[in-house]
Amino acid sequence: MTPSRPPGGMDDEKQPDAGGCRLLALLQETLRRFHPEPSRVRPDAALMDILFGLYGDDRADVVWRDRLRPYIAAHGAALRNVFDEHAADLSWRLLDTPEVLMIFERAENDRERLRRAWPGATSDLLRISDVWGVPL
């Protein structure tokens, strides 16, 4: 989460590039399949920018194809459980952002860099990683 505003809407001044837009669209489409209230899914451009930066120089299509899509496919049942159990509770605002899928993947595969790059309250990151079962 960005310190200046809660997740839930794109900043007008910060929009992802074409590759980032495609990645964001794929993440939104995927999250809507798991989320019990898909109309609540809203991207957070600042969070997307930070999380995408954790993948180094990889292009958005490579990140999707080689990292996120296989990770999501391998963890589909766990994702379903997390969203079924927690998404109705509005205090879990990060579950309403498509970037949460990147948070889960990075928590498992690059937790130290995720911790260092996290833009908001550390408690938000710790809480979301705990619900995923990957304590930071």
C-alpha cells in the first residue's frame, strides 16, 4: 500500500506502460476469478510499479509467462481458500488489489527485497504474508 492513499484506484498521474498495462489486465482478470466480490478489485499503480521493479529487467510478458502464471496455477487452491476466508472482511484491503498476487509470489520467492521495497506500513505486509502462510 502506498502511504499517501489506500489501494483501490489508479493514480491519474502514474499509469503503467503498455507491457505493464497488459500485465495488470492479466492480474485483474485472474484475481476476479478468485475474489468473491470481483467488482471490488481495483489496481494500485504505485504498488504495481514497486512490485514489478522487484522482477529486475524482465519484461512484463516474461514476468507473467515465467513467474506469475505458473505460480498462480500451482497455488490455485490456496488462493481460493484465502479469498473465501478473508476477502469479505474489508480490513483486508490488499486482497482487493490485483497486485496481491505479486505480493504472494514475491513473499515466497524474494521476501527480503519485498520487505525492503514495501512502501506502506510494515504491519500491512506482515499481515498479508501471514494470511498467505509465508511469514516475513
